[in-house]
Amino acid sequence: MIDELWIVSVKTRVLDGSPLAMDGSEFMFGECASYAKSEEDMKSQLMADLDDAKLELVELFEISPANNAAWISDSEYKEDILSLIEEVKITHVFTSGMFRSSEYLGMHE
């Protein structure tokens, strides 16, 4: 099976010791991209990356091959997501984009 470029959009909980624990937010929102053989392969890569960053997956908003991710065009972070996709096309490694904290987004859950 040929690897496809996948993109995911997630909500995560910041765990103790996470390098992303910067502003006291409980949650972080962001996108990640990688080449993967399947949706399950992409989820596996995502979970390993979140574990390394001491983040817990709360919600998987979107997961799809990048060439079939119509939801990107509706995102207010479209340009950041497209830049992330271009970076992965060059590096061929799992890459997390800019994560946004719930404090930054003005969400208090």
C-alpha cells in the first residue's frame, strides 16, 4: 500500500510536564500531518506524538487524506494548515503544526 499524506485536527488535554504547558490552559487545539498507509497508521503516529508531548487526545475533529480534506478551506487557520502540509511533503516526517491554547482562543472549559 502506498503512503498518503494525512492531516488531523485535534483537541488535547495538557498533562503535567508537557512542554506546551505555557499559559495554564487545560486544552490545546492543533493540526498534525504525516505520510501514512491508512487512517489507523495515522492515528498510531498521532498517539505516539501526543504521548511524547505529554498531551492526551480529547477529541479528534478531523482525519483525512490531505487531498480529500475539504474541511481545510473552512478553517480560519487554512494558511497554517497548508504550510504544514507543504512542510511534510518536503520532510516526509510526522509534523505538528502550531497548537493553540484554550486561553489563547478565549475558551474556558
